[in-house]
Amino acid sequence: MMKGAAAGGIVGMLPAFDGLRAEITAPPGTDTTGVPGGGVVVGWVLVTDPAAAGGARVEPVFLSAGRAWTPDQYRAAYGQQLTVRVGRER
């Protein structure tokens, strides 16, 4: 893990290039009432994770429901069963 950083902490951020979008998916049969859709990716963060190689992982930051989210934050608010995938905007 990164020295001095708590697990799940953000230790760095970079802006994203144009044209990327976060899509939210759920397993079949999952109630997604009240779950906002994904949005434009605005950046990338380095998140501490003791289980990851090197003690950190890179995650997208995307806009949805009027704020910026990391996938961890989004799943904590709307459900751990949700998956966030990044792709090109159409």
C-alpha cells in the first residue's frame, strides 16, 4: 500500500481525454429503480488498494446525478452489484 495512505484513499488524479463515458450495468433481475445512469468520464484517480499489484489501482471519475463519482463511491450509494464500465461515447 502507498505509504501514509489509508485503503480506498485517493492519492492522485489526472484529467480524462474527451469522448469517454461510464456505463452502469446490473445483473439480470436487479431492481434499478432510482439508480441514475452513467455519464461522461472527467478524470482518473489512483486509489490505494492493498489487494492490487503495487498497492493501488486506477479508477475513472465520472459525472452522474449532478456530481462526480468513483466506481467505489457509486456502488456504496446505489449497490455493490452494479458494474461501471468505461467506453467511447457514441
